Amino acid sequence: MNINDLVRENIQKLSPYSTARDEFKGQASVFLDANENSFGSPLPADYNRYPDPLQLDLKEAIGRIKGVPIENTFLGNGSDEAIDLLYRAFCNPGRDNVILVPPTYGMYEVSANINDVAVRKVSLLPDFQLDLNGIAESIDANTKLIFVCSPNNPTGNSINRQDIETLLTNFKGLVVIDEAYINFSRQHTFIRELTEYANLVILQTFSKAWGLAALRLGMAFASSQIIDVLNKIKPPYNINQATQDLALEALKNVDQVNDWIKQTVAQRNALSDALTTLPLVKQVYPSDANFILVEVTDPGRIYDRLVDDGIIVRDRSKVTLCEGCLRITVGTPKENELLLERLKNY
Ligand SMILES: *Cc1c(COP(=O)(O)O)cnc(C)c1O
């Protein structure tokens, strides 16, 4: 499978923007090449200088934790940037299409619409697993991407590994596996399959388990051909210096993050059990993520009462296959206790 055949022709032919940092790499004492403020920055760090466009130090540090080489790593301004760039690199506006498997993360569809890429929806089955036959029937010569979110937002379940491998083997476009919630899952990441499938893209993020949603830092792992294309079309300095510095600091606290993951999983399981016993709860779906999908008797009223009590959950009751459901993020023990206390009184 030649990935470059999948890339839009204008992107194949593109000469990318060449930054001052691209044209001279290395040590020097006087930098007069980028029209920066030579006197300095009002902040203590070297913020007067443009950041490393390829974020090599940060990628190396991430690589030490994830086991992925730099050439297979892309960093974006959130996963959302990687999603957008995948559309822009591989999908011709007005001609190509992608397959989405709702209910799933809303950004895949919004990004497709922004890029004028047709969306073919193949709903998950009632058990929230892939409808492989339906997907096979929807694929045509212009289908370039399939997005699979696992663990899936908003349903919380992991997608069967075997089914994803079937897609990877048979689909002639890219299979994008969004692993935003992988740290909370019993399933393991697809990172180890990167060498096996040239058409595999894995998305991960610093926004969830890592507790850095405000920094906007997302990761894409893929074959070097795919990563090269994303690097070619990204905004030159897409990850700012403050984010690079802070993320490098955060990576030193992996033990703290792992401890939070353990606590979140324990709280998730306890909260699921407790919710099951409430009369207003009709069904608690099993979760591999840091949230729980809960079917309740009267979602609109319960949502409003929670808002009145200062507790905000997500109303997903109008979403196909999630009828009557609220999506509840796992909180601290105290927050979960408060939530349960209030729900008992409605
Ligand atoms: C939260 C979330 C993300 C994270 O997006 P960022 O842009 O990295 O904050 C990605 N995918 C899914 C499915 C999510 O729920």
C-alpha cells in the first residue's frame, strides 16, 4: 500500500513554507534571521525566539514513555488539529468521503463539513460495536478515511480489536483510531501495531488523563509517510513554546498521572455500581473511559435539576442509540458523592 497515492495531488506537489528555523539549524551566538525582538522577552524564558517547528525535544520525551520514534510522531494543537490536517491532506473537497460510526466524537463530522468532505454514517450496532458489513457496503473508491474512537465517546466502550484489525487489513484508505481515553481502558493501545499497518493513524491527547486540556496538545502516531505529510501542511509553529516547555515538565510527573488514572478507574467502577442502585437510573453502560453513559427515566428534568444544584453533566439524550442518556464524567470521590446524594433526592 502506497500512502502517497492517497495524498491529494495539490499536497503532493506543494512546496511547504520554509521557516528561518528550517533554513538554519544549529548553534550560533547571533540570530538575525527571523525578525524576532533581539533585546529579549518581557517573560523570563526565551519567548522572544520562535519555537522548534518539529518539537524534537518534546517528541523524544514522549517517545520514551510511549515507545514511538520521532519520525512516527506528530504533535498538534489538540487532537482536533490532527483531525483537520488528515482531512486536508487526504480528502479532496467536494469529491472524497469518509466513514463515521455514530454515536461518536462530534469533531470528526464538523471537521469534514468545514473541509467540504462528504460524511457516510454507518451507525454502531446496538451493542455499540462496528457494523462491519454496513461499513464494507459504504466504502467506494473515494472513501479516504474511517474514524474509530476506542474507547468511544460518548458510549464509553472499547471497540473490538479484531474488528478494527479487519478494517486495517481490508480498507485501502486510512483507519484513524482515536485513543483519547486509552489510559482508562482494559484494552491496550494500537501503538504496537504501527509497524504492521501503513494505513494506521492513532490519536492520543494530553487533554484527558494527563490533565492538560488547557495547553492544547494532541498526538498522532503513524507511519513516517503519513507523519511527513502532516508536517508538510501544518502551520509552521503549531505548538507554542509555553506548551512545549510545560509538557516537558509534565512528562516528569508520570507517576502522579498514573496514580490519578488508578483513582479514576476505581471511582468509575464505584460510581457505576452506585448509579445502578438508583430508582431513576434505567441502565448504566459499562465504561472503559473516564465517563459513564447512564440511561435515566427523565433526562431533561434530571439534567436541569443537577444544573440548579450546580452540577453539570452532558445531556446526550437526543443522540441516536443514546436516547434517554446522560454522560457523566468521573469526578473526585467528594464530587461523585455529592452527585449521588443529589440524584437520590430527585
Ligand atoms: C476529548 C477528546 C479528544 C481530545 O481533543 P483535544 O483536541 O486533544 O483536546 C479527542 N478525541 C475524543 C474522542 C475526545 O473525546
